[in-house]
Amino acid sequence: MQCSMPLAAKIRLDHPIASERACLRHFLVLNVVLSLSLAAAAAHVTAASWAPLAADSLTAAQRAVPVGPNSHGANVLRAEVLLDRAHFSPGEIDGTYGGNVRQAIRGFQKLTQLPVTGVIDRATWAALDTDAAPVLASYTVSAADAAGPYKPVPASMAAKAKLGALSYANAAEALGEKFHCSPALLHSLNPGKAFDHAGVQLVVPNVGAGHPLPKAAKILVSSVDGTLTLLDATGTPFAQFPASTGSTHDPLPVGRWQVLGVVSRPVYQYNPHLFWDAKAGDARATVPAGPNNPVGLVWIQLSKEHYGIHGTPEPANIGKTQSHGCIRLTNWDVLAVGQAVGRGVAVLLQQ
């Protein structure tokens, strides 16, 4: 069922019909060649314009293209970075429009009093583009980035418990979390580059250009929207994050609760008796801290026993898979939330 409390807290060209007349045949052949050439050129321009690296060099017309269902590429990447910096997190940045991006757009539109459509239209672009900082930035791989330590993460809790720490599996995973993006996007932005070599210059999402979050007076979690929202003392929302919020077996504990405390780098106490899907023979285990710990880098303890807001070792699954009743965020989002809340902050969990 619910999460075990951490120890420290106790995603045709139509062929022309051939003519018997040579002149007509010649004319048609020329037309076909010309059409194919134009189509190939258009395809080349489109591919080049919408490659991730083009996020800061789009034309005005390309920048105005709406972002909605089935969108992907440089303009979606631009939208994701701008939403992230505005504290309406799209989750793992990957250059593709999905459910988390849609919810981030909707939240931003509510904040800016625009029609809530989940699609970035001209008015929404204008509001987002008040942030004029570059979408992409240059980053030099540090010695610490290269060194790790990195180690594959075993599947079972018993095996995890034998490790000294649950660190990142590789440098791509570590850098992906640092820049709020998928390792696949990092590879697209940096083809052929090694992420575990100090001194290598990388192109990364410029997520560091945003402003720190102010302190929150209230947390609102919606299982229908799959979001966690921070509100100020007047009840105005100012930040939103995609969240996994329970399941059929372990529904979100609807009601009013409070934050009891915030724990960084929690140690996790696995108790198989609290999980309906625990395997026969599973034993209690103390799982060490680290980004690949089952509750990630932060545990925010709620006044509901065994329940909390926490990170995850699988950011791509946030908002796409279910949880065991707790509220699960990406590690970078829960770090931000953990810094914005403290003991006594009200938490409203609703469907």
C-alpha cells in the first residue's frame, strides 16, 4: 500500500499518367523532378529548423507555431525550458508534447489569465517569451561529473540495501537530472560526445536561468490533473509540478494534512507488509540514500502516517505510472518544493 517512511523521517506524390506525346511526357517528367526536388528541399529545411539544437535560432514564424498534441522538436523544447523556468514544470524535458507538458501549459495559462487550452497559442507564446534568456546553454563536464561514482542499480530491495549508496547509474543520467532532461535529449544535443570526460563542452537546456521559488503557504495535490501546486498566503498558485498520485490499490489519501518535516537524502526503510505487490519472501531492508533511492533525494513527511511527497529514480515515469499512495515528483522538482515548504504548511489532497 503506502510508502514506507524513510529512516531519517521516521516521458504521397501522385504519379502523372503517361502520355503518348513526347512533349507532354517531357513536360510531366520535368514536373515530377521539380516536385521531388522541392519536397526534398522542404523536408531538409523542416528537419534542420526543428532539430533540438535550433531552439535558439528559430525564425519568428517558427517561434509562433502553436505547440499542442503531436508537436515535437525545437519549439517544444523551447516551450518546456520556458515553462520550467516559470516554475510550471513539464517534468522530464524531452522535446515532445505529452500529458505533463499539457498540464504545465494549462497551469501557466491559469496563472496568466489566458484561455486554458493546454496548447501554446500566440498569446501564450507572448507571455512565455517575456523570459528572453537563451533556451540552451554551454556546460563543461567537471571532474566530479566524470568521476561519479556511477554504478548500476539492482532491482531488488535486498540488493539495493547492500550498496553503500544509491548513486546514478551513469553520467548521462546524472547530467540529465542536473538539467531536467532525458538522457536521450542530451545525446541529441551532443551527438558523439562523451559525458564522462572532464572538459567536454556540452549543449544543455538552460534551466538555471529561472528565479528561486518563494516560500509556499499551501500545497494542493490533484489526482485528476496529476499535479502538485504551490500557493501563496492569498491562495494564488505560483508553481506547479507533474506528480504520480496513487493507484487503484493505494489511492491518494484525500483530505487536509500538514507538512511535518523535510528530509534531504533520506534513507529508506522498506517494509514489505505495507505493499500489496510485495514478493513472497521479501524481507525488511534499509536502503541507503542517493538519487536512485526509492524515494529519491527528498522526503516531505505528511501528518498522514507513512505518506509523503518524495522524489523518484525514474523521472520519465512521473505522471505516467501509478504510485503506492504517496505523491511522487522528479528529483529536481521535489528539491525545489522541499526548499519552498516547511513544517506546518497545509497540504490539501483532492481527486
